[in-house]
Amino acid sequence: MEFEELVRKINKHVEELDYFSARKYIEQNIDDLQQNKHLLNSNAREILMFLVDQINSGHAAMTRQELSAINAINEYSYKFDLRGIKMLLKNRAALFMREDIDGYLNKDAKEILTGMGAIKK
């Protein structure tokens, strides 16, 4: 894929609000896009800058499996299903040790996981 076509695809995905696809293209070509960010539209540039900031701060991007586990924890917390929460925590303890986990959890999940000692307050 040529660079001009890549920029066109990224801009098209951003205009269609398909941020997931745009992010994948940006992540795969982040070095080239940083040098030519003026070719991206403003929203695509914001995604690029967000990803660069994440990389510079040392945070790794969440995978789909991690996000689905967090969503399941949020759902179990909303329903106060402690058995489901414990089952998910047992297999994914390292996920909840991440510093950026707070932004993904709802209030119920934060309270329950703090009470269980799975996350720090």
C-alpha cells in the first residue's frame, strides 16, 4: 500500500467514525505518519498524537481480549455477581495491576475491586 493511499484510508475511516480501523492503520505506520502528520485530518492527527503519547509514557495499548474482560468485570459489578468477578480476576490478575485500569472501570467495579484488594485506591 502506498503512503498516499494509507493517508486516504485513515482519513476516510476517521470521517466514518471507524476509529478502530484508523487506529490500527496508524499504529502499523506510526513512524511514517509522524513525519507527515500534516496530511492527516484533525481527528486523525489527534489519534496519532494520543498514540505517540501512550508510547512515550510506556503504556501498552489494550487488546480486545483485555477490553472484553474489563467490560465483563463492569457488567458483573453492576449485577453484583462476585462469583463472576472472582473467576475473571483469577485468570487476569496482571491486567488489573496496570496503572491505567481506572479509566476503564465503572464506579461499581472500582468499589468492589478495591474492597477485594485487586486494585489500589
